[in-house]
Amino acid sequence: MAGTMDRLEDCNSPETSGTAGDALPSPRVYARRWVFLLVVSLLSCSNAMQILWASLLQMCCLLP
């Protein structure tokens, strides 16, 4: 946290040139969050397919 604050203070110093957008640190990408998002998405899709399959199975049983 201290390193981040030091970088932000350096960005705000009057000696820096350029626009404010150039000096902002880039956002971090967390691989663990992407894996979690993938797992939740796959579980959601599998649940939707299960519901779809159950509804189609009921219609199939009604046909002679």
C-alpha cells in the first residue's frame, strides 16, 4: 500500500510533465478472479442446460 501511495504522490508532484492520465498506474489483472468467473459461468450454463433438458424431456414423454 505504501508503494502505491508513493507512486500516486509522485504523479501529483509539480515536476512531472504530461497529462494526468499518463501518470496513473495501470489496473492489475488477477488470474484467480478470472478462474472464479469461469467456474461460476460454467456452473450457471450447466444449470441452465439441465433445466432445458428437463423441460424437453417432459414434452417428449407427452408425445405418443
